[in-house]
Amino acid sequence: MTIHQLREPCWVITPADDDGWSPHYGLWAEASAAATEIREDDPGSLAVAKKLPGPCWVAECDGTCEDLLGDDGNPLHLHTAAEALDAMRRQGWTVIHGALSGDELAYCGNDKPGIAEPLPPSPAELEAAGQLRLPGVLS
């Protein structure tokens, strides 16, 4: 599925940088190393690794590029699936609810599909595939 929740909570550096941004890390060791590097660069920094209370949500393009939602190769981590859908729409992604699969499919601006939603098979196509019996027609 395009929008999915990670299995484990992420680790972040706290406090966040001056822009309020803090990258997410999958492992404590990665976050701790980043916090150590920040403190080495700025001895007055109080940067430490902190585990988030719950797993984040991320989004991936269902097109051929398979890009992750975010900027400059840094995936955007969000607190809920609704926030992920909102962020996708704000960044110009097309979100489609798959009529047959029920999945939310999403395409980045570079990978938009040619039509908004795949059309269901016609009765003639279903009949030709042996999946539809028309009333009054014997087999």
C-alpha cells in the first residue's frame, strides 16, 4: 500500500534545528551518532536522541519512480495516515482509491497516470474471459 505505518517508532534529535526540522532515524544508534556529531560541531548544543511515542506514517509513489514523499531524498514522516494524505495532496500528488483492490494509490507529480482511475472491465470483456454469464444464454 502506498501509505503505510512503519513497524517501530522512529528516533529523532531533540531539540529540533532552528527551522523546527528533525530527521527521523530507524535505529537509536543512528540517531545517537547524529546527536553526537551535532554536539561536537556545537559544544553548547543539548542535542540528544529521543524515541517517538508511536510509529510514523510514510508514503511512496506507486508509479515507476517509487519516490518517497519528502524533500531532497529525506522521506517525510507523519503522525497519522490522514496527515500523510494531506501532505501528498499539498505536494501535488494524485491519490486514487483503487476500485478493485481498495488500496489508496498515489502518484507523484512526475509519475501521474494518464487517466484518473482505471475503468472496470466491461460485461463483454468479462464474458470473453469466462467470468460473466448473461441471463438467457446457454453455455
